[in-house]
Amino acid sequence: AQVGVQYDLYPEMALQPPWDTSFRIKGKDAYMIHYTYGDDFDDDGRFTPGKVGSWHFDKRDYMGQAPGKIKPPPRGANVVVHRLIEMINTAID
């Protein structure tokens, strides 16, 4: 924008768990899940930003080797994180 480039922003393009907690952004279905951030939750499924939770998943932990099956997040964790882990575990199988 600073040099006159025009662009359209589509917030629904990619979900970024754990911050996005629904499959819809501004009333539109999201297209994909992009796992940028580490996911940390306590035993009750409460997000613990800035603190490693009792349940933890971060892709950076697997830079040297592929992960094995990942334990599902606690019940109260948001649906996007649950789906992300389900999809990763399906790919591992």
C-alpha cells in the first residue's frame, strides 16, 4: 500500500490455531488451517498463551524428525486445534 500496490485481504483464507477458534472468519468458511503457532492448553482445555501447557504441540519440536501419533488435545480445547491434530494423525497413519 505504501508504494501504491493494490490488494485484497481475505481473512478467511487461513485459520491460525490456537488463535482462531472457529472454522468461520467474519461469517465466511475458512479455506485451510495453517499451523504457525505452538498450541498449549491446560488439562481443562484452556489456552495458555506464552506458557507451555500440560498439553503441548509445536511443529518446531519436530524439526529433526517426524512426529509419532500426537495425543489429542484436552476436551475443552477449541475445535480448530482438535481438527488440526486429527488431520496430522491421519497423515501419520
